[in-house]
Amino acid sequence: MHELGSFRLSTLCPTSLIYQLNPIYELARKGPPLNMLAIDILKWPGMNQAFLFSFFLTLVLIGLIIVVGMRRPADRKATWGEAIFGATYVFAVMFIAFGVVPHQFIDHADKNLGWSRDKLIFGPGGILKPESAGGWNPITLQYEAVRDVVVVLIHVYFFGLMLFIWSWWQKRGDVKPKELPVSTYGRPLVKKA
């Protein structure tokens, strides 16, 4: 090992000089202080592949419902086999949308992002720092609550999407009547025969 002023150079590890010269690299090597960040910046975005796959799989499966609905005549009656297959398909889509996708996000938030009960939200510059941690805010905000709000929003999104698809499926065969032109008095105009 060679000494150069206050720096020690190691011939075996040339990156040690980088850690000694730049405090950002030293912080990256040691990690951020506890409760400072809920997300490890060096591993961001840290996306959970299972969450993304299940989310987009659900959207593709819902898109297939639209494709089938556009090709299938609206007045055609379903056979019992088609009805059983359709019911099983919709159950599987709803199981993935309301069961798998939220679970994968909770798993991602807990394991990858570290959003747990002990991670407090301090906000930018500590403006949301709770009284228990020496701040002014009487409410203790935790990242676990943010995780739960995101899960509720996932449920609301898929519930709204399901309502839209159900409504669209029921109305796909309806023919809108043409509006007749009206007079200045609001009565329909009729041609004389």
C-alpha cells in the first residue's frame, strides 16, 4: 500500500481511490442513512417483473374480450360450452386483476421498495416530519399507507375497466335510431307523400 498525503492507494483495488476522492461514491458504498430514503436510488427503478407481467397480461386479456365482441354477432345465442368457457375466462381475468396484480404490487413495495411501517415519510426537506421524530407534523405518515393507497387505486382502475367492458358488451348490438330534423317549434319534420 502506498501513502499519498491523506489518501491510501491500494495496488490491489484501484476503485478505493474513487471511494476516497468522491463522497457520493462513499455514500453509495455504505448506503444512505436509515429512514432517509424508502427507495434505494442505485437499484431504482427496481421494477418487479411479476407485477408488470400480471398487469399487462390482464390488459391483453381484456383486449381479447373486445376483439371477440367485435367479431361475434350480437344477436347470436351462446351455446352452453361457449357460456362455460366465457364464464371461466372472465373469472380468470378477474382473479388476475383483483388478486394477482395487487398482491404483486404489495410484494414489490415490501421487498423491492422497502415501503414498510417503519419507513416514515419526511417529505422534501423534512416538511412532513412527524412530531415523534422531531418535526412539526402531528400525523405520522408511513410508506405502508402509500402502498395501500396504490393498491386501492389498482382495484378502482380495474373495477372501472370491468364496468366499461360489461357495458360495452351489452350495448354492442344496439342500433341508434337516426334523428329526424325538427322544426323551429321542436316537432319532427315529415316529408309529404
